[in-house]
Amino acid sequence: RPQRTQLKKRGEMLAAVRRGDTVITGGGFVGKVTKVIDDNELEIDLGGGTKVTALRSTIADVRVKGEPVANQNAKK
């Protein structure tokens, strides 16, 4: 089923988050993972010395180091 496949893919993405990855939170914050606290929490540096603790479940997207940002406005 497509929904089950998407759920599995999301779970794998969240499980693969490592220190140094750039992530986007559900609230729209973009930052770099500085520390994996445990299975549920990450420490994220938002820039300017601002560090926050976020739950893995609130991560909306993971941009691995060096991965270019996909153009959301590209015409298909």
C-alpha cells in the first residue's frame, strides 16, 4: 500500500539522522544536528549559537550533508 510505504520510508529517514545532517522541523526551522541525545531527541543548532532540543518525530525533512536543496517551484 502506498501509505504504508511512505510511513516506512519516513521511519527509515528519521532513524538515519546523524550528527552533521541538516534537518527541517515541523515548525519550519532549519538547522544542523549537533548531538543525538537518545532515540527520541536531537540537539539542533539553528545558527547564531542557538541550540534547541527537538523530538525526532517533529523532523519534517532531512537534508544530508552536501545535498542540494530541491527546487519546490520547478515546473514538471
